[in-house]
Amino acid sequence: MTRKLATVTAVFTLVALVAASGVPAMAAHGSKSASDLRAGWNALLAEHVYLAAAATNAALGGRQAEFEAAATALDANSKDIAVSLGAVYGKPAEDAFLPLWRKHIGFVVDYTTGLAAKDKAKQDKAVADLVAYTQDFGAFLSSANPNLPKDVVADLVKHHVLTLKAVIDPQAAGNQLLAFTALRAAGGHMQMIGDPLTAAMAKQFPDRYPGNPAAASAGLRTALNLALREHVYLAAAATNAALGARKAEFEAAAAALDGNSVDVAAAIGTVYGSEAGKAFLPLWRKHIGFVVDYTVGAASKDKAKQDKAVADLVAYTEDFGAFLASANPNLPKDVVADLVKHHVLTLKDVIDPQAAGDQAKAYAALRGAASHMGKIADPLAAAIAKQYPDRFASN
């Protein structure tokens, strides 16, 4: 218990160090349209949840190196969110926002520390601090944008806090199945913040962010981005647990990952019909099986098994490219295959340092691997919208 407490408490020193380090940004601030704005912000906000949950899970498990790596990645995400806000409202707003955003992470740390120490008073105070924080956050955004009522923002952030608490509680109790189920819900909830936030920004600055953020094509793009990025975070959580010999956590992460696969297949089915969705699911699951093979090879230091898994994955990309090309003439087989090949390689770049015990490198690679999924989601959404312009209008 002392080790857990020390791990959680260490975040205060760590955050101060990260703040001074200048972590490279991967933000949504390059947005040029309302659709860019919506997809970019939703990706960053969902990432915040997955990285926060990874940090608390590692902290409660007493895994110091992993906790520090996850916390560093989480703070890099915080800086990216602040930079994205600054791109809309200016550098002073960015500078004011970052410490405000970090503040709620500090309260989450307090809550996690209270759980680790079984200190009910500390937990209650952290929850009260978080609820009070939502008012400050609501006031901040409302002052910047008249289309964001303070009470509405505060209520949305309050629900974010509660959904994150719903992840941390079962983590502390050792119920990984419930924790991962709650994690998917918490990640999904962030769209309830991202969508109205970016709609308000686009409404406030229509010349800078042209287009309708609520258009069907923008919704499709955002949904595909979120689903494919979630795939990466859950896959990495599963391989990390497997390599750490944490069986219950691996099984829970794998179940959540398969839930994501079912959702991705269902999304394909809504566009191309239920039969296409049914055909897609085993094809999608197939590459996850090869990733498992690679992970087993990495764990056992079986180079031949790893090489075969990589070869199987590369061959798989051709099958995947052919599947999508047959469904949509705007998706050339070779282009899709190459994009999926890069997905496979970026995921390999996460698993290798996980197996080597280099969590700092693994979490840095994880953010890159998740970000790369936008290079699949964006052209896929664009091709579908081009194929069915009446169903996925851009206005």
C-alpha cells in the first residue's frame, strides 16, 4: 500500500517536470474547417480519458515506471488541448487554460490516492473539489464563447468526472472487467463535450471554420476517428497486460477490444448492409489474432513466431484493402493496404517497448499509433461520403 501511495503522489512532482520539458504537441490546432475542428477536438478529449485511466490503473497497481510514462503522455495531451484552444482564442487563453485543465487531473490524483489509502475523507474532498471545479471550468469557457452557457458546460464536465470515477473505483477494487466496460463509456462520453464545444466555436468564428460541424459527413468522420483510435488504445492495453502477466486485466481489455471490433463492424454494416458487416467482423478480428501471435512471440523471445506474425499481418493488409476496394470504388486497394500496413507497424512500435519494459517509449509510440488512425478514418469517411452524397451530406 505504501508503494501505491508513493506512486500516485509522485504525479505532483512529475507534472511540474513535464510542464517544463516542452513535450512535442500533436494537437487539433491545425483545423481549417468545422469538420476538422470537430474530429480533432473529439480525438484529443477521448485520448485524455484513455491516458488518465492508464495512469490510474498503473498507479493503483504499483507500477511506477508505467505510471510515470502514462502521466507524461497525459500531460502532453493536456498541452495539446491547451494549444488547440489557443489556436481559437489566442495565447493568453491557452496559458490560462492549461493550469485550469491540469487542476482537475490533480483532483483525480487526490481521489486515487484516497482510494489507495482507503481514506474516505480524502476521497470525499476530492469529489467535492472536482464538482466545484466544474463551475470554474464552465465559467472559463462561457467567458470565451457566448454560445457555451456556464451551467451546461459545468454539467457536461461533471459527468466526465463521474464517468472517470466509475473507471477508477473498479480499478481499485480489482474488477478489471467493470473498469474496462466503464472506460469505453467514459471515452464515449467525451463526445458529449467535444461536439457542442466545437459547434460553439464554429458558430462563433464561421469564417475561420467554414462548414457545418453537425453535417452527416462530419459526424461520420468523427465516429470513425473515435472508433479506430479506441481500437489502438484497447489493443495496447491488452498487449501491455499480457506482457505483464496480468491475466484478469488482459481478458478484460481483450473483451473491451472485441466490443470495439463489433462496433466498427456494425458501423460498416450501417453503410454497406448487414451482410457486409458480418463479413467485415471476422476479417477485422483476424489482424487482432496476428497481433496476439506477435505479442506471444515477443513475450517468449521467439523471433520466428514474431517474424511469421509480421508476415501474416502484412499479407492481411492486402485482404483488407481488397475488401474495402470491393465495397467502395473510391478506396484503391493498394492505398488502403498501405495505410493498414502502417497501422500494423505503429502498433508493433508500441508492443516492442512494452516487451522490453520501456514504458516511456511505449506510451510515446501509443499516442503516435492512435493519431495515425486518423489517416485511415479520414479518407475512409471521405470515400463513403463521396459514394453516398445524399446520406452523408457536408452541409
